Amino acid sequence: MKTCSKCGETKPIEEFYRHKELYRQECKKCTRLRNNKWLEKNPNYMREYLKNYHLKNKVKIIKRSVDWGKNNITKRRDISKNSATRQRSAMSDCYVKLCLKRRDFQPDQITPELIAAERALIKLKRAVKENDK
């Protein structure tokens, strides 16, 4: 048992983060609260940090992602299937653009007006298909 220096509560040792061979003075809950407050005050810090990290470690990140995909084939398929289903049902711009690309539209030809028209056409086709059932 250990007492948190911030909230004063006595908690099990598992409720404290380890640093090297010692445990922190603040409990995990207080540490998270402190970190979240700091991130709220500095919103651009994490964005910049992650941006720089991705630039410096691009190959490492891609390799990790590929390795995860190879080791988790069924999870990857489920995630992909669920994502595609959500995009299809929500008719996101990404999904509508994909439909247009399948119909041989070039990316520079795709305008917001064309996306809106394609979305309306998809809705109409779905309504007709639903009525035929």
C-alpha cells in the first residue's frame, strides 16, 4: 500500500506507475488527470510530436503495420469489412469518390457537385433495389 502525494488516498502499489526500480509519488489516476490538463493547455504539442515521429520513423511504422496485418489476418479482415460497411451505409465522401473512380473518373474531375450527384444516384439505386425486394 502506498499513499498518493496528490490526492492523499492510500492505494495498492499496482495503482502507481513504475519508474526504473521505484514507484511514482502520484497514483495513476492523478497522473492521467495532470497529463490530460497539460494536453488541453498545449493542443498543438502532441500533433507536432506525432507528425515529427511519423516523419522520422516512416519505415518502422509501415513495417510494424504490415507485420501486425500478417499476424492478425482475421482481425484485419473484420476491421476492413466493418470500415467498408460503415462507409457504404454513411455514404462518406471517400466512399462516393471510390464509386466515381470505379466508373473511370479521374481525381481532378471529381468536384463537390459531382459527389453530391453521385450520392443522390446511389440513394436512388438503393431505394429502387429495396422496393424490388
